[in-house]
Amino acid sequence: MRRLLLALPFALLPLAVAHAAVEHDHDHDEHGSLSAHEHGVGRLNAALDGQTLELELESPAMNLVGFEHAATTDADKAKVAVVRAQLEKPLVLFNLPKAAGCVVATQELESPLFGDKPDADDHDEEDAKDGHEHHQDHSEIHAHYQFSCSAPGALKTLDLANIFNTFPATQKVQVQLISPSGQQGVEVTAKAAALKF
Ligand SMILES: [Zn+2]
């Protein structure tokens, strides 16, 4: 099963969030609409099933690279390349304990900033004519990883400290975690960056 997360009942999770007594103040809808993302707020779906750990990070590009327009200048392109390289090292980024013996099985990065075609590509020129600070064109970066872990019992906590250290514009990450101990919805911040599996 390649995309474990999609097969899991995320529709049930708002209930889990309520039970966890977590502040639930984001105002975008629960269906992952990209139109209403909030800068500073990332989302992470995590699922641990047997030896398979799946992580899906969805973030406004602003949090990671500091802008959301297509990179045109050399400086912008360099910034995007740095971020991409960081996202290509998920074992470091997610601080997975060596004892768990996790290796990356698949990883996939998606973003208009990585050259993935947006739905309509005509508007870029219009934006350029109009000026710079138009925020109707939000861009996200999605990173999807699947790990195979030989000793998943060693996965005691999911520690996002390196996410906050690496991408300091990230203020909080809304985590939805499914593990053998159940489902949790937790809002994680740099000050409290770890949660239990
Ligand atoms: Zn945005």
C-alpha cells in the first residue's frame, strides 16, 4: 500500500482533536483546501503501522523558503534549492532515532516552486505586470515520505524540533497522528515540539 495515509479515516480526526482538548482555532476547512492556508502554520499527517512510518508535511511555501512566488532571481532559486535539499533529508529533519532503524522507502516533494505546473500558468505574467505583493497566489510545499523501520518500537516520540530550527518561520504544526496507541490531533510549537507515538 503506497499511500497509507489516504486509506485511513481522517474524517474521524476532528473528534480526536476535540478529545485532546487542543486549541482548534484555524479557520480553514477540514478538507485540505489550499486556498486558505495560514502563514506560519504547517500540517503534518503521520501514520505508524507495523514497520511502516508515513509522514506527510504540508506547508505554506512562505514557512520554508520565505516567499510563495515562482523563483526567478538567482537568490530565490538558490533559496529554493537549499530548502529542497533539506527536505530531501527527512531522517535528519524529523530526528528519527537511530535505534528505530528507519530507512526512507519513498519520498516525494511537490510544489509549484519546484517547477511543478500549477493549474493555470498564464497569470504569472499578469502578476509581474501588476506588481509584487499580491497574495492571492498562495503556494504550498508538500513532502511525502514513507519509511521502513526495522525496530518501530524504538519510535517513542515524534520530535519536530528540527523542523522549527530549520524553518524558523514555522510557528506551529498541526499534527494528526495515527499510531498503535490511537489517533491524536495535536498542535505542536517550537517550545513543545515532541509528541508521543
Ligand atoms: Zn500563502
